[in-house]
Amino acid sequence: MPWSAFLLIYLALISLVSVAVTVYDKIAAKRRPKHRVPEKVLMLLGALGGAAAMYAVMLLIRHKTKHTKFMVGLPIIIAVQVLAALAVIIIQVL
């Protein structure tokens, strides 16, 4: 299996985990405040590749949309990840 297939599987899994943790935190915010997910864990999941899925879900379920850290930070992480992916593609083509 080529490395690109592994990368796609990884991104799908980290996105799924990121979405699940974000939804869990939204539910915990209302029902179990002592069981919240730390913000640094959410940001780490975004940095590990789940930023796009997490950002979309946060907007969809209106979770952390008033937090600049997430509404600005996640798009910056997405931009950096896209630029890194483009750099890898360009390097491979050259």
C-alpha cells in the first residue's frame, strides 16, 4: 500500500476522533462540566490533522465559536497543513 493511502487513512481516523471528542465536549459542557476536554487536547487533535473536521463540526454544533483560539487558531492550522501538503507535492513533482 502506498504511503498516500496510509496518510488518507490516518487523516480519516484523526478527523473522526477529533469530531467525536468535540461532540463529547459539547455534551459535557451542558451535562457534565467536570468531565470537559481540556482546550489544549482539542488544539492538539487539530494540529495532528483533525483541524478541518473539528472546525466544521464546531461551526455546525455551535461549540467554542466565541473562542478566538479556535475560530482563528484552527483555520491557521488548516492553512499550515495545506501549505505543507502542497510543498510535499511540489517537491515530489520536481
